Amino acid sequence: MTYQIDQMKLVFWKKMFVNDNTILYSLSHLIRDRFAAVASKYGTLSLAQSVSNIKQVVWISFITNIRF
């Protein structure tokens, strides 16, 4: 569940960062450090990466951390 919540946060923040709305764009710059903190759990993610790439990195991290 944590992976899904982190993925939703990262995708939301990414979409805010590229939004045309001035207010959302400004807010996204204020929370850039939060994006970096959550993204650091999954390796080197940046706002320059696509949404599909962010989802893939989180999914791979989830798969590799499953304990059977």
C-alpha cells in the first residue's frame, strides 16, 4: 500500500510541476524537496522523467522488495 501512495504522490507532484496553471506551478516549486525525499526511496527519480517511467521505477522497487 505504501508503494501505491508514494506513486500517487510522485505522479501528482510531477503533473503539478508541468501544469499551465500559475498557482499550481508555483506550489510545485515549493514542494520540490518533498518530491526529492519520496523519490530518493526509489533511486534517482527527477521531475524530468515521464509519468510512465516514475510508475515503472516504483513498480520495480515493489517487485524486488516482496518477501515470499
